[in-house]
Amino acid sequence: MTNSFAKKASTLGEALVWYHFIPASGPDGVAWYREYRDSGCEALAQNLDVSVALMRRRKMEEGKALLDRCGSTLQGPDVKSASRAAAGVAEEAYFGALAYYHYHHAEHVEARDALDSAESRIAEVVAEAPFLVTFTVKCYDFCLHRARIARSERRWPDMWQHIDQGREMLAGQRPLCSTRRGAVYIRDTEEFFRTATPTDDIERNALDLLRDRSAMIATFEKRSLGATMSPGIVIDY
């Protein structure tokens, strides 16, 4: 694959975005990214990332205002007229941000419902456009989100169960996502990245990381430790 259509990544973080290599996968990938960009869905998803970043910095009113504006844009004509493969990606970003808002306000049922909606959008999008297989890598992160919600509710067995489910996804023992076309496993995303050809050192470094499952597992374990610890708690080792 050669990445001739997508915007050039100027940082490693940009190259690690799940869809960075999608346009290089073939004509379907090019057409999808063109629609995702031109429909405003890409900009909408990026604004939703900004909303979450604001809320994480405790700028809740500013983050929620942006989240609400994004929700209105989601109902606008440009997104409504986009294909489900493009609009569904923006919707997943919206529900993910909404889940964080509810989690921060200890609205646990609403947070889980929002995560359910986000996960359903991933299954819907990948069933509609199987070449977007890398979209499913978000699913093992959702296990950590659910673990944090369970920790907040002091449901300790559920917290550990969600973490174990994420581990099983990364071990290839549990599907990342189940769609109407079948289950998607971590090996399916790895196969996609194995076929990608980097065009520069940034992409080469990104692919090294995306192909290194042991590093992914190590990162997950580090993040899972944080997911089990209540905010503000200091542990004296």
C-alpha cells in the first residue's frame, strides 16, 4: 500500500490515528476518506476529541458546550447525507465523548449506555465497510472505560472482568468486535498493518508500534493499573 491521498502526518501521533493508512489500502479507502473529510465528519470527530481534552482538564462547561455543538452538527444535513461508514465514525466519537461526560458526573448508567452506542457504531461501520477493520482497535480501550465506571461504582469483580476482557482481546482469545459479517480479531487489524508500506520515517515508526503486539499489551497493562486506582489516591509503595 502507498499512502498517496491522505494528508501527510507531521507527527507520530497523527500517523497512529486508526484511519491514517486507510486511504492507502485501495480505491474504497480513498473514496471513504474523501467523503469522511469532505462531509465534515473528520473535523467533527476532531472537535469531539478537543471536547474530551477540555473536560479532562476540568474545563467542564467549555467541554460540554463544544460537545453539545458537535451533537447539533451531527444532526445537520452534511452528516445526515453522508454514508453510514462516514457518519458512523463521527457518531462513535460523539458517544465516546458523551460517555466521558457522564462518567465524570458519576452518571454511570448513562455512561455505559453511551459506550454501548459507541460500540454499536463500530460494529455497524465495519460491517458496512470491512476495509475499515482498524476502527475496531478502539474496542479494547472500551474495556478500560468500563472498568473505570465499575471502579467508580465499587463493583470490583466487574472492574477486573472488564480488564480481563481487554487482555483477552489483545491475546486474540476474544474478538475485538462482532458484526453481522462476523467477528473481528486483533490478528485482522495486524494483517492490515502488515500490508501497509510507509512513505517516511514517521509512518515507519508508527507501523513499528502498530505491529508490535507485545508493546500494545504492555501499554494496556500500564493503563489498566491506572483504571483500577481511584483519582486522587496516592499509594505509598
